[in-house]
Amino acid sequence: NKHVQRWKPKKKWEHYAPAQVWNEQMGDIPLRTRKEQRYEPYPKHILVHCHHSLKKNDWVEYGQARGEQLWRLRDKGMECDIVRRYQDTKEFVYDVRFSFNNGSAPVIRKVVPRKAFHFIDLPYS
């Protein structure tokens, strides 16, 4: 089919990589804060989500202590804002802000490790 042979992606999609690739290749790279994303945003189809265990006030290693897999295949986590990034011993940790869906005031969690974050694809992108 000539169309298939001649087809090329639009310029804006030449460097497209799905969230799965971002998670595999950039899982240890420090994340950008909300302020940094204003000047150096992630691609429009990529969102940074926090693990849902952050909602609990007594979260401990995000299920790892119970032997659970951290990010399951269909786990999308929840929207959150990275407020601050700083070094804690050997790794970067983050302060994050998120809201419960019940309209309550935003919650801030501090000293959140990198493994509590995941890139996801913007739905329908």
C-alpha cells in the first residue's frame, strides 16, 4: 500500500514516547517541580502522578513493606503537584500537594521518594 509506505509522522510527533517508555528510561531521573515545569514542561501527553498510598496518613514505603508490587499495570495513581525537590541522604525526595475528591483543602506530604511517582499518558492522547 503506497500510503503506508510513504506515511511519516507529523513533525510534532517525531519524538513521541508513551509513558511506559518514560517510566522505563527515566525512572531514576529527578522530577521537575511545578515551578520548573513552567519553563521546561513535560510533553503535553505526559502527566506525573503520585501513588495512591499517599492519601493515607500512615503510608509506609507504599505497600513494599507488605510485599505488594508498587505500581500495578493499570494503576494510574492520582494527580499531584511537586512543590519542592531536595536531597535526602543519597536520593532526591519531594514535597507534594494533592486534593481528595471531596472538596477538602489540599494535603501536603513531605519526604516522598521518587518511586512514589509515575508517568502516565494523558487520556485520549
